[in-house]
Amino acid sequence: MTLKDLGWNEYFADRFEPLRHKGYVPARIVRGEKNYFRVCTGDQELTARFAGKLRHRADGRSALPVVGDWVAVKVQGNQGRAVIQDVLDRRTSFARNLPGRRKSSGRERIEQQVIAANVDLVLIVSGLDRDFNLRRIERYLTLVAGSGSAAAIILNKADLCDDPQYYARQVETIAPEIPIYVFTARDVDQLKPLYALFSAGKTVALLGSSGVGKSTILNGLLGEQRQKIGEVSDAVGKGRHTTSHRELFVLPQGGILMDNPGMRELHLWGDTEHLEESFADIEELALQCRFSDCAHRSEPDCAVRAALDEGRLSQGRLANYQKLKNELGRLKQRR
Ligand SMILES: Nc1nc2c(ncn2[C@@H]2O[C@H](COP(=O)(O)OP(=O)(O)OP(=O)(O)O)[C@@H](O)[C@H]2O)c(=O)[nH]1
Ligand SMILES: [Mg+2]
Ligand SMILES: [Zn+2]
């Protein structure tokens, strides 16, 4: 394997250049465990920790390395170990808010948690069993809009659904610009349309709730059972968090695929501007409201309410838009 197979390119080479003379080598973080990482330098895979100075220099968690990051490592002897000395600037980063409370005051606290770095395309996976939820897909799309990555939507487990196309049409109404794939991942032949999404050096990530079939898709594309698959009873349709870490896999046909654990909580991190991408229809309507600060409630000449009354916009989508906008607005205030 070469660094290029792992996604290395001029962007990262430029950023690594000033570090080369220190005797560091470039590597990509291919797997995250609780207390260490696995990094790949092209010809070898090493167990790596990050240097303490990274933690001290880092203002908040976001600057610490995550899976997908390109890093400068110092290889230690030949025992398969390395120390991460620096994290190269990310091209994209997928982050969520990890809200909590301050121990001292009990006041609400926000924290950016970067989940994955340098992903070019996020595959948002839903199951067409009980998992399907348009509002959650809108939330994912808003998060991806803030990450710098592109998005595609996968509706898996078509075999468990009477009318998969009905759901595909629903998704189309909320994401007209985004490619949608509907299939049964258990049948590997049905994964073929996904091949077009991959090319050498491009990083694609699978995101979605637990049990939707992310690892099944990965294994299908790898052509082997590398990741453990959950034993979910079809009747219940609930996942049990089979995958517990993030990991990158290089596909035989070229391209890199990141498998992720199912995500339960998905609080937004980002800016209200990102809604322009995920809710372009509402944002465009809002430009035609009489008042520029229209809240689309009872104001006169409200284009958004008009669309709602005429059935061009659903109540559920508008309510979710307002909810996500509030969430991002509160985040902005706290930052
Ligand atoms: N009926 C049906 N079952 C599927 C399909 N794809 C995956 N499954 C099943 O769904 C269950 C969960 O699949 P996984 O691939 O482990 O799901 P995951 O998204 O990786 O789950 P986590 O690792 O917990 O996040 C397994 O029992 C799979 O066999 C499908 O297309 N149809
Ligand atoms: Mg999994
Ligand atoms: Zn309005």
C-alpha cells in the first residue's frame, strides 16, 4: 500500500514539508481505540499515541487527532510504535456538539467533538425498517453541510419494506440535489451502483444509527467479512452497537471507506448558514416574506406560511427547520 492509496495528495504534502526535517514521517490515522490509534505510513501500520504537547497546545478537544487525520509521527525503534507529533490541517471535519453541564456551576456547557477528518463524501445510511425518519436525515444533512464533505443518502433493507420507492420519493422532496440509493445490502450485487462513488484516494464515510447496515455495506464492498455484523432480529429492528470504533478500509477497487459506530445523539455543531444547504427551499421562500426577520408564524405576507397552506411545504419539515435553527442559534450565542 502507498500513502496515495490512503488519500495522500499535494494538499497534505505541502503541509507536511516543514515537518520533514524533524525526522517525522507522514501517516494517516486508520483506526481509533480508546487509548491509542493505529496509523498507517503506507508500508507499515503502527500503534500510536499523541505527544503530550498536542494536548497542551490544543485549545479544546477539536485540535486533537481523530480517525482520518493526516499526522506527522516519530517512529520508535522497530517495535511497531509511533508518537503523533503534529496533526496536518484538515480539509474537512465532521463535528457534533457534546453538550454537558459544568461540574462547578451546573451551567450548560458546549464542546465541539470532531468525529472524523478528511472525509470527501458522507453516506448517510437509514434502514427502511423502523429506523426511517426524515427529520433525522435532515439533521444529518445539516451536519454534513457544515463539514465540507459532500453527502449521499442510502436507504438500506429494502427487503423489509413494502414500498421502498415511496420512502425514496419522500427523501427526494427534502434533498432534491442529493443522490439517493435504495437497496438490500445483504445482497452484494445490489451494491454495484455505489462503486461509481469511489476512486483512488477518495475517502467515503458511513454514518447512521446502529443496526442500519453500515458494516454490512462495508463488507459487501470489500468482498470479505472484515467487520463484525450485528445480530439484530428483523422483527425488532434495533441495533446493539456492534461496531465500537472508527476505522478506514482501502477497497480493492480503489478508494477508502470509513466504518463508524452507530450514533445515538447528534447535536449540531456549526452555523445557521449551513441551513442554506440543507433547507434551501425554506431559505429561498423566506427571502420573499415581507419582513426580513419574519419568524413565519403570524406575520402578514409570509411566503413560508403560504407554501405551507398550499401544500408545497410540510409542517414537519418547517418545524424541524425552526428547531435546528434554534439549536444552531443557541450554539452561536454560547460560543
Ligand atoms: N433484512 C436485511 N437485513 C440487513 C440488511 N443489511 C444489513 N442487515 C442486517 O442488519 C443487522 C445490522 O447490520 P450491521 O451491518 O451490523 O449494522 P451497523 O449499521 O454496522 O450497526 P452498528 O455497527 O451497531 O452501528 C445485521 O443483522 C445485518 O445482517 C438488509 O439489506 N436487509
Ligand atoms: Mg457496524
Ligand atoms: Zn415568513
